[in-house]
Amino acid sequence: MRTYGDPCGIARALDVIGERWALLVVRELLLGPKRFTDLRAGLPHLGPDILSQRLRELESAGVIRRAQLPPPAGARVYELTEWGRELEPVVLGLGRWGSQVPFPENHEALGVDAFMLALKTVYDPSRTDGLLGSTYEIRLAGQPFEARPTDRQLEVARGAPADPIATITADPGALQEILWHGHRLEDALRAGELTIAGDRDAAERFLGLFPLPR
């Protein structure tokens, strides 16, 4: 493993997670375990050989581990260790910092997990008046997530909530265009790019919680 040979904690951290793609692999595991094929889907520009190498390196460093889901799934997955999960505030902080960088031209749609984590990075709790305590279902490309605004952060978990105040269904690209690229919600609804079930007013206010930094 390459090393900076620097005793500073920052340098030692980069010795572990500073290789290209390593931190994005961590990003893909923050919301729960994934199979190799799921990681490939979330990182479409990462080839299987490099992904395998990064997984071996992160496992060797104690950041991730291999596990097996209980029956009936029984699939082999990768998951973050307890030490690896401590990287979440680091990843979100980096995302907040990076949200001030202009989007590239002809930007692609975010992946499902990347989009949900992007919501956490730009979440503005000062806009939550009347929304605290409400639970929302965000269904992206058929994958359900529970989202709950709090006075400090947006809490996100994989899976459908029991009794959401509203359900927002779309592909990540459609929501990305509405939230951050000026596409009007009404136009997306008319085009069928997005649907809202339940309390529409609450859903629209929820979508206003994620402004980009100036």
C-alpha cells in the first residue's frame, strides 16, 4: 500500500481511504450492506477489477467486512465496520463542501444512494417549520427510503416507512433537476416524471429543504 509517510492523522487517514474510488465505495455502503453487483450499479464508471481491489484494501484496513444476509436472501454482501461507519460525517462534510463546486456540463444523474446522501448534505433545518416529526417515503427507481426531518439533520433509512405523510416517487435524475437545476415541479408532475401520494403540500415543503449553498 502506498503511504504518505507522514505521521499526521490526516495523512494516515488518506493512507487508508485516499486511493481513487475508495471513499465513493464507502459512500455506497453508508445506507446499508450491498452485494458486489449493487456496488457496480452505484458506481457505473468503476470497473470490476478496480472495485475488487478497493474492496480488498478497505477490508484489509478494517473499514469494511464481508457478511451474509440471513435467509431467505442469503446473499454475500459488503458492509461497513463500526470504524468504517465513523466516516459518515466525513463523507457528508465533504459533500457539503463539494456542493459549492459547479456541476459539470452535461451532468449525469446521481445514483440512488448518492442522491439520498446528497439530500443529507444540503439539508437546511431552518426551513423545517411544521415538518418536524413527519415521515416521508422517497421511492427512487423502485427503491424505498424513509426520510425524517429533525431540527439538526435529515434522518434517512433504507426501506419503506409504516405511515408516511407523503410518498414521492421519481428517478434520481428527475428529482435532481427539480431541486438543483431549475426544472419546475408542476412540469415534472404533468410529464409523469414524478408522482406525489398523500399530503401534497407537505411533500412540496419537504422538497424545499435542500437548497444548494450560495
